[in-house]
Amino acid sequence: MSYQKALLIYNPNSGNRKIPKILDEIIEILIQKNILTTSIRLDDKLYKDLNDILKTYEYDIVIAAGGDGTIMMVAQAMLDSDVKKPLGVLGAGTCNNFALNIGMPDDIMQSAAIIAEGKSDYVDYGLANDKLFLSSIAAGVFAQISFETGQDIKERIGPLAYYLQGITQLNTIKVNDFEITVDGVKYNKSAYLVMVLTGSNVGSMTGLMEDEIKIKDGIFELLVVNESNPIDLGELLLKVIRNEDISNSPSIEVFKGHEFEIDCKNPDIAVSIDGEKGPALPIKIKVQQKALNVLVAKKLK
């Protein structure tokens, strides 16, 4: 009997620290499909050594288990190490945007079973100043929420933590003057937030756009939350909480493109990349179409 080999890289602290509690069950699901698993528990030292780890072990697939930040770091290490093996995703964080974007269920065991079936597809990812991202880049007042919200709050109330944090800032937020370039065309915007999306899920928000954002079409969406009065802004936040379409809201503009540049007159503006603290502006963003091989339940749009 032949066996495949999987390298399972997991963050023990993601979400409510669920992966260590169910690790044996995940391995059991994989072994039922003749997949032998080597598990790597990430800590600060191993994050720095991921490239060496990927070059050291023999494996047929890589499985990343954790939140969006962990998935991004594993994918970045695979890119840096020129690893072409399929990537399986076990979303174990607060929002799990990339996992949802590629059609993986919330249930980790169901996701493990999908990975064990071995079906794969190629999806887009982005490069921001040559740094990989999988779901979103955001610049502005709400961007800081994703890495300022306390881990204890995230664990207790999950995605709702982001909304509550946003509500507390409604009376104090200020606009910034952005210069945005979309496929060579420049726009100047006074906005609260500028966000580039690879798929329909971001920051635990789904259904924000009337048209589904496809994750393999080579096009990203850039969303601008323009300056508006507090009432419109409050209504916008309520729509987000309700997972309602916001694309027709008076505060929102949406641009589609392959290449973007984002800059701001405020040098201290917060930037997040897949929910983690990101690089300073200016940022140049390029779509890498169908460049990442991921394990999925079915072919993606």
C-alpha cells in the first residue's frame, strides 16, 4: 500500500486554541485516506525557520492550520522556498477569510476530510510590495481594529469583537487624504478606509458586494469608504453586521483592477494585511492569477 505524506503546520494559539485539542482527530481523518502526517507546532522561532522546514522535510502536501495570518505566513514561506505542492487550509482563527473564500467549511473536521480527498484548484493571490497576501489589505481607521482587538475578546465573542471595536470609534474617526491608482488611473479620495479584496469574505464580513468576488479571475476589488456623516456611517456599519450588500451605499466606491497603488498624506496611518499589521504606505499591489494551488471541495469560480 502506498502512502502520501503531509506536513501539517499549525498555530497552537489561533482562535480559541482549538487545534491542539483536536490534532489527533485531524491526523486520524488523514490516515484513513493513507496520508501520513508530520506535525509542526509553530512558535516565534519556527516562524523564522519556516523556509528551512519546508526544504528539510519530504511531503506531498502542506497543510496550514490557524488564522488568516498563519495561513498567509505559510503560503509566503512556500513562495519563498519555491514549493509547488498543494496547500490545504484548516481555518482555526477568528474570521478565516481565505478558508471561506476557497469554499472550506467552518467545521475543521469537515475541512480535514476535504483535504484528505486531494482535489485541488489554482487561485489568485496578491503581492503588496512583493509581500504575499491572500484575502485583503486595508489602510485607514478600521484597519487598526484587526490587530488592536484583544485576543481574549476575539476568543470569547469571535467576529463580533471587530464590530464592537468599530462602534466604539464612530465618534472619533477621521478621514485621510489618499492617492489611489487603479491600472494606471489616479484618484484622490478623502476616506476613512481603503481596502483591496481578493474574495468575498473579509474581517468576518460576507455578502458585502452585490456581485460575488471571484478568487481566480485575475481581478481584485478596491473598496473605498468615503467621508460621510455619522448617520450614514452608522447605517453602513449596521449593514456590515447584517451581512447586507454595501456596494450601493452612498459612502462606498468600488474599483476593479489588476494593479493598484495606495498612498496617503498621513505617514502614521494603520495598514493591515490579512488581519496582521502591515507595511507602511505607499503600497504597490499586483494580482498573481491562478498562482496558488489549494486543496478544495470542488472547482472554484
